[in-house]
Amino acid sequence: MTERLVIIGSGLAAWTAALYAARADLTPIVFEGAICEANQIAATLPYGQLMYADAVDDFPGFPEGILGQELVLRARDQAMRFGARAVTEDVVELALAARPFHVLDSSGARHQARALIVATGARRRPWQFGFVNFGVSLDSVSDCALPRMRDRPVAIIGGGDQAMTTALHMTRFASIVYVIHRGAQFRAKRMYVQHATRHPKVRLLLDRNVVGVEGDETNGVTGLRLRHAADEHDSCERLPVSGIFPCTGYVPNTEFLGGQLTLNPAGYVQLAGPPTSATSVPGVFAAGEVADPLYRQAVTAAASGCQAALDVQRWLEHETRGVGAG
């Protein structure tokens, strides 16, 4: 059986696309990712980066804010209500040279699709100093209350929204939360910076580079070595911490594409250009952070999912009528 639409991903972009496609009677299949420790793509558990968001205060319609996890699961339930189908597997291989497209999932099952939406998002950039699982965590939601983090000093590395929201979340558990950024000012939204500045547990350290991590696999992380960004020859400053949360950017999840779609220099899926969500392969569309290195907001992810679903509907109609597949 050839599906009309397969959606790869399970964040807000994917489920918004699934909602619009399901309401258009396309009965999409959504590959929402496998839940297993063997997953080779770190920090890409199903439902995307919103699973790490303690609170989303800037999504329209929720004046009191909403948990990121609740927001994306509500979108999933809404799409499923209209006929979207979820497959809890990863897509491990695609064949896009001819239609129908061929999809191989992590269970070994093969699928065919007339159209695809890639909405696999991005993952946190790997931490260069190691010690993951020994005090370095890429997941503050899961690891925030571990014994080594509770009532002890921890460090957040980064200067963007992710760093600030992680720091504010960790104030519930840690004794002191250091936010260390190599720049002279933070990139995060002013609101987040203001909240962090006013919190009695947060210490903001600007113009610092992390040059080393102290500890071992028996005792875990015991400290950081920092150096002032203005003078790389300056002596190191030691900062005792029991936990580290690197928030140093994202890498788009595009490896599984096997080079079959055009990517931009940063590795994100290159769209054909506004206002379309079409990619370099006719019939393949992209939505969310996998194609958005700039905005990275929940509301823009949802909007791009809507756009991709509408683009798919038009494309399938044109293909059926023989008008063309461009």
C-alpha cells in the first residue's frame, strides 16, 4: 500500500502538519521516533525539544503559559483525533530518487509514500569535554533532581534562551546555578535574562571560556576550569560544580537523509524559497527546526507545519490532475 503522506518527526511542526493533513483526509503516518537507549541520535526523544521546556509563555492562547511537553502532546492528540496514525519507530533509510518514495523504519518495516514531510528538528550540540552521565547532562528535565545535582552548585554553559530557561529550571534543585557564556552579553530574550539576573540562586559569568572539566568516572564532575575570553594566556579560574548542562547550540537531524536533499552550509534542509516549504526533491517538504536555523520558536514551528501540510495538499492535487509535480 502506498501512503499519500508520511511525516517524519514528532515535534510541534510534525503534529501540526499531521493535524492539517488529517483534516484534509490524507490520513498521514507520523514516524515519531523510537524510545530506546540505543538511539544513536542523542537528545532526540520523541516530541522534540519542547519536551525540555519547563514552561512556554509565548505561545498564543495560553495566557498562563503551558508546559512544553503538554503543548506538543495536546497537538498529537488533536491530530490523532482526526485520523493521523503514529508509528513509534525511527526512519533509518529513505529512497527519494523515484516516486513513490521508499521508507525503511527501525523495526525493518518498509513503507511507500507519494509525499513526505521532514520535520525531524535539531538536537543539542555534543559536549566536547566528555563526562556525559558522570555529571554532564544534555537533559535537564530528566537529570535535574539527581542526587549529585540536588542542593549542589551546577553550571549552565551558553548564552541563549536554552541556557537561561535551563538555569531557571535548575534553581528548583541546585544550591547555586552558574551561567557561563563566552560573550560579553547574552543572546537570550531580555525577559529570560532579567528573570535570571533577579534570581538569588543564579550567578551570571560573562566573557569566560571553558577550557577543561575536572573529575573522574568514579567521583564524576567536581569542577570547571575557566579562562577570561579577553586573554587566552591568563591563568585559569577554577569553579567547583557537581553538574554541568551544556547549552551550546543545535545540530539539525538530517543524517538519515543520506545527502538526497540539498542542505544549506549549516546543514539545515534548504527550502526552495518563500513562501513554499518544498525542498530540492519534488514531493518532499520540510517543516520546523530541521529547516529553520533562525527563528526556532514553538509558534514558528507550528506555522511551518501548517504551511507544509497545505503545500502537500496542493502538490498532490496537481500531481493527480497531471498539471505537474513542481
